[in-house]
Amino acid sequence: MSERQIEEALQSLGLSQYQAAAYTATLKLGSAPAVDIADATDVPRARIYDVLRKLEAQGYIETYEQDNLHARALDPIEATGELQQRAETFTQAAEQIDDLWESPGVEDAQITIVKRQDTVYEQATRFICEATNEIQLTATPAQFELLAEALIEAKSRGVYTQLTLLPPSEGAPIDPESVDLDDAVIEARYRTLPGPFVLISDREQTCFSPQTPWLSDSYGLIADNYPIAHVFHRYFQTTHWDAWEPVYSGRAEHPPITYVNLRHCITDLEPILSDGATVHVTVEGVDTASREQVSVSGTVSDLKYSEAAGVLGTPELSDIARQVAIVITDGQTEHTVGGWYARVEDIEMRRLTVEQIE
């Protein structure tokens, strides 16, 4: 089915010729400046802003300011549903609209500011469904419930999820035990202070929405960008994770034991290695030179970190706030393994599994 046929079908729903053309172009572009949408259609630049505002009022798109006016398509379920009910001949158009909406993802700029929190949660669900390794999430119980189905499915795929539960507002504590976490996460903690909604998926994708009722305009940030994800990971780790007490753990107590955080792995391995044990591990990660996926198995031969005052035993997290690394030997080669954003080590760890302790 051609774009012209799609536009004609949309006009049958009551859209004008310009509105149908602009909506179809927005579906194709995903998220784009208003002038780019005009250039992709026969809508005059002088008319495009009025056309987009009317589409927004009808619930087809949302607009936002990013140096200039941008627009992105909303879920077209209502439009597709009505088309399918109108006539069998419109079915192809409805399926095409769904395909166009699903394909673009986050705009090419990789960072998008949106006005609706629902858009943040919709994108967070999509990121969770695409995750293959790890998720960090900070959410209230209500926000957690919105994502629970996707999180349960992700855990069944082997995704390692860390959740920090938040109270919905100051002075409104929650009972973490009332939240059903078993099938959805691996670890959970409870922060007694309110905070923003944060999701980091596979070290690449980020969703953020502040919980600030004093702001006159709500907003959210969606990013598909590794450096941005790294910044939010640091924020999550220091502000929403390390300082708060665990309330749930589905981690194994005996091998195989999985880690997605190198620093937490070192705090557990240090006393074991100090006792003379041999630790067999498998590391999955990225070669820091080639950026290719790698997997290495061997024994831990050394832990590298700056231990405060030379104190032996389990290091505090403050002791490993600088460069840290694990050295693994496979019998022939030594491999240095670093954490997020590793640069001087051989491998940036994504997941480490303790296979055996002797």
C-alpha cells in the first residue's frame, strides 16, 4: 500500500489532507523538527505548526521544544482500530501505520525530551522488552506495577534487574514486602526518600522522569546513548543503591553466582581469595579495543583496587571508588577486566559468573 493510500485512509477518519500527510511523515521520521516534517510533505512551512497542533489536540502526536518545535507520533492504536472497523480494504493501511510507528525508536539525536510521563513509561517498557543483560530501575510501587509484566518476561530471559523502591511522596512510607518482586527482579532495595523515576537498560538506554509536584510542567528524558546511560548509572549507584538497605534478593548463595557490578563482585571475592580459595569464573563483556563481544573463562589471579590504609579483609565501597579490575588467567593468557566504561583494561565486564570455589 502506498503512502498516498494511507493518507486517503486517514482522511476517511476526519483528518485534513495536510494533517494526514503530516501524521504519515511523523510516523516515518519517528521524532523530528516541524520544518523537517513540512519538507517531507506538501504542507507549507507556514502551515505546519498549526497542522501539528491540531494533530496533537486529537491525540495523534505530541510536540515538544528542543531548540525549535519537534513532534513525535503517539501509539496509533485508536486510528488503526477504527480503520479496521471501517472496511476490510483499510486493514493493510492500519498494519502499515503500526509498522511505521514501531520502527523509528528514539530520534537520531539519541536524546528526546517529552511532556507526558506516560510516554516515558511506554518507552521504558519498550527498553525492558529489548534488554538482554541488565536493568537498573528506581520506581514507586505504582510505577513498578506499570512495568511488572515486562520485567517478569525480561527476568525469564535471564536479564539481571536491580530495583530501588521509592515512596510516592515525602511522609508516605511504603511496605516493601507488600510489593511482589519474586518473578520480576533479582535484587531490590528501599530508599525512604522520594526520588525520580530512572531506568537504565543494557548500558545504552535511559528513561528519566522527575517526581517534582512543584514543577508547573512535567517532562521526561529518553536517551539511547552509552555516555548518558553511564552518567545515570553512576547516579543510580551512589544515590539510589549503595546507601540503602536490601529488601529482597533472588541471587544464588552458592555457585553459580552472577554479578553485573564489578565493585560488588570484588567486595565478595576479596575475603574468599584472602582465605586461599581458587575462584573459577566466566566473564561476558566487550573487548575495549575492538568493541566486540567476548567471553572468557578462567581463575581469578588478582584483584586490583586502592584499599584504604592497607586494611585487609572485605573492602568498603569507598575503598573501590577509583580504578578497579579483576585479573583472570585461563592457563595461557591473563585478562584484565574492568567495569562500566573500562578503558585501560582488556575487557569491559557486562556479566561475571562465579562458576566454582575450591
